[in-house]
Amino acid sequence: AQTVTQSQPEMSVQEAETVTLSCTYDTSESDYYLFWYKQPPSRQMILVIRQEAYKQQNATENRFSVNFQKAAKSFSLKISDSQLGDAAMYFCAYRSAGAQKLVFGQGTRLTINP
Amino acid sequence: DTGVSQDPRHKITKRGQNVTFRCDPISEHNRLYWYRQTLGQGPEFLTYFQNEAQLEKSRLLSDRFSAERPKGSFSTLEIQRTEQGDSAMYLCASSSPQGLAVYEQYFGPGTRLTVT
């Protein structure tokens, strides 16, 4: 079974600085998708960024980018120019190309210091 | 597009009672998912529908849990004889196989269940 591990329960960063959240996963499959979801306090989960495993180029969405290392099974999220609104729980998630369910990590709580 | 909605948002019940939650997906999304999220943890998959057919169930979905999507639109999740261990946030998500964000799952706000 696939597993996703986020080894940083909490992270904090100064406003306008850059922070990197770590994620590793375990799978024997070669075709899959990886996601970062953001869950603000008392609000619903939203997708931040997605990476297809067959793509070598790292995904980027505005201030958010990933470092996808397929051989190392690592998928980190970099947030540049951190803003107060970035404060949330961040979940790394895996989905096999042949399946529908998402497998989530334990989450990292990100605090932005003004 | 009103997003995924869930009702109720909060439910407090006594141990042994039955509860039912409702999820309304984004219109025209044919896939619907239920997840459970306990405090401080990531969501765990419970079950998934494509239209009205329930295609996958997790082993977490014990025989006290049942989910339906009778007309391929809204879905209900029922928990019978609730136990304190059922206390959690129950999340619903939906997705469509079309468009650029293929299979992206859109989440609702969740129903927080507290069993006393």
C-alpha cells in the first residue's frame, strides 16, 4: 500500500520569506499524481498544486512550486514571498493513476509571522 | 458554481444513536468521495461513487457505515450505533473526468461529528 509521510508537524516563517515543506512517499508504481492541499482553519481544503509523475518538469503555480524527485520519492513544496493568508495546514497527497482515492500525509501546520 | 456543500456542518450525538450526513457535489461532477479526518491527521479515504455506483470501499467503512448516491447527484453517509471513535470530520469531495483539472477533487467544508 502507498504511504505518504510529512516529517514536519509544524513550520513557521516570517512574512515575505520563503519556506519549504517536505513530503516523502512510498510506492511501487511508476504512474501516479502528487498533490499539495491547503486547509485553512475552519475552512475547506483547496488544491494548491499538482504534479504528474511522468513529467520531469517541476510544477509551478504563482508563488508555489514543487521539487519533485521521483527516484528519491520526494515531493517538497516551496512557498515564496509568504503571506499571512498562507497560514494553514498543508497536506501532501498521492493518487495512483489507476485509482481514485487520495492518500494523504499527516499534514504540516504553517504559521506566518508578521 | 456553488462548490461542494455538506449538511449539517456540526453534529453532536450520543453513543448508540444513528446519524446521517448529506453531500451535494458540484453540479455535473460524476464522481463523489467520502473521507474521514480525525484531529491532527490527514483525511482517510472511505468510499467513492461514479454516478450512482459505489465502486470502492475502504476497510475503514465498517458494517455500521453505509453510503448511498441514489440518483447520481447528492450522497448520504449514515453511521449506525455511533461510537466515540466515530468522532471526526467527515469530508466529501467531487470530481469530473473532463477539463484541464482532470480528476481534481474539490472538497466540501465537512461535517464535524462529536459522539458523547
